[in-house]
Amino acid sequence: MTKYCLLHIHIRQLESLGFPSTIRTGYSYITCMIEGRYHIPYLLKKLQDGCASVTGERRMQSLNDVYEWALGNNIDVVINSTGLGSSIICEDREVIPVRGQLVRVTAPWMKFGIYGPNSTYVFVGRDSVILGGTRDPLPCILDRPLHPKMSEISPDVSKNILKRVKELWRGPLSTAPVVEQWAGFRPHRNIVRLELNWLGYNGAFRKIPIIHNYGHGSMGITLSRGTALDAVYLVEHGLKAGVGAETQKLLAPGMDKLPSGQI
């Protein structure tokens, strides 16, 4: 996320802006705000306008399923961005669901965002102001499958969010009209998996390059452009190596400097 005009804010300035004395220091900066509910449809339309074929869903349980599908459809390269589904397809226990919940309110007078302690934040969206949040790590879905009830809105959690926002800033956000509540799961991984690997069992006559790009957690939109550029680099490398090539996996640039046990 690009930040402009970074300024350090001292305690007296913070108090004059409506923050409690428990907030001792802060920073102010100008940045951009992108909402996934608008950004993802925009990207999908660009794909469709570029004559890309966007097909329906297909359930797969393993990389062998992916390989057989790719082989049967004459696919040259596969990009795996299945999020939590990678726990199953790749048998990756490093991917876990992190449950989050937020509240949206109508507050057109709010012109700045806040990111405070204890996952408490205020983001100004296009049609509403987003108040959050929560971050509850859950076991890997291989050990504990998700149930629809786990994504139901918790009224107590929403009340707690509004309470924390009120304690963080004395403006009337906590009493603004609530227009939406949301709860869901983010595909968290300690280190994003961003690498080129190869589909095909031992002795297969044809190996197909697969680029893994998943595990972004709550930073999906923020990291999306950078990891997409790295994914393109890996796609080009895989295609240059040639479909059917025997090769080792290749990490995205810089990933080799991270702890090997977490990649």
C-alpha cells in the first residue's frame, strides 16, 4: 500500500482529534482505498472484455484431479488461487481459515480512516463506512471442516465492534445507522505460497506447470498486484521451460530469502 505525506502525530494532537489519552502516538498519511466488492467484478469484466473464457465451477479434491482435468482439456499452464481450498487440493496444513466480522454504517460525513489497537479500525468505503474488526484463527479445514453456522453473524461480536470504535474515537460512528453486517473466512498462511511447480505423477509422459498463489489472508487486495506480477513471471518461466519438462520448483523472486520451513 502506497503512503503519501506521512506525519507523526503527538498525544496533544491526538486528543484534539478525538482520541483517548490511552493512545500515546500515531501517524497520518494519505493512501488509496479499494473495496473487493467493486474491484473483483471490475477485474472479471476486464478478463471477459479481453475475450478470456470464464467457465463455471468444478470441484477437485487433489492435484491429480487438476492434472487429469488440465491434460484432458489441453491446458498449457495452471494457476492455483483456491485459497482455503488449497488445504484439500494441495494437502497444505499451513493454510487456515481466519474468521472475521465487520459492521457497515451510513456516515457520509466521515472523511478519514482509523487503524487502532486490538484490530479496531474505521475504513471509509464508497457507499458506507466499514467498522471492524475481529481476527479469530481456526484449525485447518482438514482437521475441522467449516460449517455454514460458523459464518453466521454474531450480534455480540457486532456490539463489541461498535463498543471498541466508540472507545477509540469519540465521534458518533458507533450510533450511526447500521446498513450491513458481514462475517467470513480469510485464507491465512504464515507465508504466502508463490511458486512454480509441476503437475504429473512419476513417470507421466507430460508434466504441466502449475503456479501456486494463495494464502494472502486479510491482505488479498493489498498484495494482489504484486503477487500477480510474480505469478506472471512464473507463468512465463514455466512456458519457456516447455510443457512436459522435468524441472524443479521455482520460487517467486525474493521468496528464497524466507525461512525454508514455512514456504
